[in-house]
Amino acid sequence: MLERKQIGIQPSQPHSYLEHQEQQLYEWVITRDGFEGGHTIAHVVHQPTSSGAATLFPIPEEFSPHTDNTPQLLRRAHIQGQQTAMGKDFWHSRKCLLFNHDCHISTIRGSVSMPGVSAKEVAFANADSDELYFILEGEGYLYSPLGMNRFRENDYLLIPRGIPYHFQCTKSIRGLCISGKPTLEIPAEFRNPHGQLKLEAPYAHRHFSSPERLLKDKEASCFQNVVTLKGGVFSQHSYRHNPYLLRGWDGSVYPITFNILNYMPKTGKYHLPPNLHLTFRGNHFVVCSFVPRMVDYGKGAIPCPYPHTNPSCEEVLYYVSGDFTSRKGIHAESLSYHPMGISHGPQPGKYQASMERRSTDEIAVMIDTWKELKLTRTAQAHDDPHYETSWQ
Ligand SMILES: [Fe+2]
């Protein structure tokens, strides 16, 4: 989470009386890490605790991890994400491809409207994980009780765990969603002891956007019915009075956006390892950003990644755009999966060809996990059978 922000009204003293238009407001406090972490104090019109009975919400199998538990051979994979079907709504557009206990990696392709069981639009909250979207194509607005975040192509969109959200988009979205259990954060080493991002961090405070304004009451009507994911179960809560009509908030827990092209990459005299592109850190995994940059400039330098074995780390790359220096047969929305235990590296010809390069225009998102990932049935159905032989 970033610095403290505020929108709307607050009392001068936290946890004290506040009214708006002669009506007393209720406090709604959002905390992280028990009561030790970041927090936001919001002020709402109706009691936020007055939900009706919970009901199970039907979710397509592909939304969540789904596997037949057959042994997964140790091999590299190219998951052709661009070949997965476009979805008719949010529930059908999000498809989990790879997962472990700490993170779920899904593509999002299609409409992101959020219909409920009836025709009414609902909101979604992930109470297990923070959620990080990467938008490859599309634009729109993310509504949360804390306001409206605008997003566009090449934006990351980081939504704190437990906060309901709703997409407002007129066109389809293509991109990636990484759920980080329990959290996904800006790495602590990028901050100084005062909480400010250091000068050598790959981004600055001004590169992040927060909710621009509070929602109008009509816009917030989607929060009358909220589908919440907790422990793998999707429950819908319907409220008699909308609990998320806000009149103000202040704090450090809120959705943020960050455009990957604002990431400030580092280039070395000779090749720097991929962890130099660190962007977000989860529990036993990291998210890194590869963006257009000058490449290694030392005499005889080979800009292409060196072949390597990393026995403690699984590597997933989501390809966005540009000419990928180390891969062939890969296109936008492809995901490569290189497991721990066997080596990987550039395909034949790519290693030598990279010596002529002075720059790269590639954009890609990498997820490195410290624990084994499983491919879902959807991933296996779109697994390129020729990928392994591309090194021959
Ligand atoms: Fe690698």
C-alpha cells in the first residue's frame, strides 16, 4: 500500500461523531495484517454489518483452480492464452491457468460485466487474496466503495483483499489476473524508513493513481449484492440498505493503478538477472516487469538471458507486446512456464542474434514462485505440443 489519501469528509478525531445532511454516519474501518498493517477509515450512510443470509453463488469451474490431479510431467510449457474462449461476463472471462497455495494466475478475456443470479449487477470481493490485474487491451473504470479508478492499456490494477469491486467497461478486456494470498505489496526494500519510495526504486509515488472521486449513489448500487470468495467458496450477500454508500475516507488501503511503461528499468554492462525487474512482492512469489529498454552494452555482451537452472523457483512469463528476445513462436497473451528442476534459456539462434541488439521493445510480465505450480485443465487444453521441441 502507498501513502495516506483522503476523499470526502472525516471528523477531526477518528472514531468520533460525524453527520452528513443531518444524518449520523457509521464508521467502516478496513485493516490489514490484523490491526497492525495499513488501514482506511471510511464513513458510510448505513450500517455496514447488516447483511442478509449468505447464499452460494454459482461460478464456472474455470474461474478457480481446477485439476484432475494426474501426475504433471516435469517439462516446459507454452500455454496459448490467446486461444482461450472470450467470456460473456466477468465470471466466464476469467480463467485460472496456473496455481499454488500462494498465487493463482488467470487470464481475463472478454466482457467484465458482473451479472448476479438475477439480472442485477453485483460486485466481487476476494477475501483470500489481493488481486493484481494487468490490462493488455481495454480501458474502463474500476468501482470500489472507495471510489472510481480509471484504467487503460498496460496498466496494473492492484485491489486490496476483501474490498468489493465492480468493472465498468463498454468493451472487452484482455489481460492477466494474479491473486496473491494473503497479500501483494510494493517491496519493502523500495522504501526508506519514512515510508517514501527511495530514489533508486523503479517507480515514484507520482506514477501511481488512486480513486479519483467517490461514487455517486446510483453508481454504487452494484454493492447492494456482493459475491465474496473465501476459502474457495463463493458466497453472495444481499443487503437491505447499501452498506457501501460512502461520504468520505482516509487511509492507505485503496485500489491503485500503475502503468507498466512508467517502470524505470535497469540495464547493466553485462546481463542483469531478472529479479532486477521486480515490481510487486507476494508471499513466496514476485511479479516483475519487462519493458522497452537499452540492453547490455559491455564489449561482447550477450543481452539475451543466459541458459540457467533455478531449482528453487518456477518461472511464468506473460507476453504482452514487442519482439521477445529469447523466444520464437510466442505471441501476445502467450504464457511460458519453466518449472524448477530442469534448465531453460533462449531457443536456438536467439542467443547469438541478441548480440546485434542495442535495445528491446518487449513488454512482458513475469511471475516467479518459490513453490510448485500446477497447470489447470484449461491450461493443459491450450498447451502447445511443439514447445519442448523448439530447443532442438
Ligand atoms: Fe528464466
